[in-house]
Amino acid sequence: MMRRREKEILWALKHLSEKTDGFSDPRLLLVGGYALRTFVPLTRFTRDCDFVTKKEEGWAIDRLRVLLPEGFSIERLEKRGSYGFMRCVKLVRHNDARVKVSLWISWKAR
């Protein structure tokens, strides 16, 4: 089940990288467990994939909403002045179970 989640997150990362010109438009930084894997060989799985971005002119999140990979929906979105977050989820089937795949995008003003 965890491998199924990992496969789905990898697909989402590739999709977002392509749609944001390598995470540069809008600029996204990968944080958390997936970011650690770049530097430290980890064997444990993580439940979600976390990004951060800056709030600049307008909300980058408004642009990201339309770039979500197929099947992901917005579970929660909060904009609070100088910061906020968006949690996106996708339920995928694995044998007889449903696996929840999550993307978190947080932002803060400069």
C-alpha cells in the first residue's frame, strides 16, 4: 500500500515540476520527508508531500489550484493575510483498500 502511495506522489511531483517549469513559476520548495531523501537515504515512507512558496503579488496558490495533477481535489484551503495553506488529496485503489495521497502547499509573505 505504501509503495502505491509513493508511486502516486512521484507522478504528482513530475506533473507539478512540468507545469511549473521545474518548480520555478510559481516557485515551489519541496520540504519534509521527500526533501530529506535528496540528502539522506531513508527507507521509511511518508504520508504526504510538502511544499512551501512565498506570497508575492497575488496568491500563487490561485495559480497552483488549476495545475493540480488529475484526480487531486482540494480538501482544505485557507488564506489568512500573510500566510495560508492548501491540502490536496487523492484516493487511489490498492487491492481492496483506498489509499489517501496528500499534497500540502504552505505559503507566507516575505
